Amino acid sequence: RMKYLKELINIHTTLTEDYLDNYAFIEKIRERNDRKEIEVIKSILIDGNDRKLFFVDDIELTAFTIITALKGFEYPWSTNISLPEIQENIDKLLYIVFHGINKKKE
């Protein structure tokens, strides 16, 4: 997702005017895509739970959290850093989601 977003950011300026003219239509599509993304993440989380790869207590909230966090990083990640750095940041984000923030073991 982030790879394709990075590729698309180059045409952003050209599309800005058209975007504003078609905002309501675009928002409908965005909402539909948001729901689809959440469903994909939920299916991954359910599969991971079923296979005992991890345990996620609240699938819906965790899927929403992952998608919301990724959306928050879309613009800075697509304009300021390379794809390898984006992947590293996504890995760190997912580590926090699945493991939380804990005190360092001594």
C-alpha cells in the first residue's frame, strides 16, 4: 500500500483541483476503501489468532488502530523517506501494536 502511495504522490498537484471538484464522490470511494482495508486487516488478525501466531483480543479495534496509524503516516512517509525506511517504520509500528510499550528488561 505504502509503495503504491509513494509512486502516486508525484501526481498530487495535478489532481488537487479535480479532487476538490469531486470531493463528495471521492469521499464515498475513500470510505468504501477504508472499510475494505479494515476487513483485510481483520482477516489477517483472525487467521493469526486461529493459527496461534499471536493473540489479539479485540480484532475490530486492532484493525482500526493499524489502519488509522498507517493513514496518519501516509503523507510524511510518501514524501520524506525511502521505501526501505517505510517498511522499517511499519515493522516498528506493528511491533508496538502487538507488543505494546513495555519497560525495558534489565
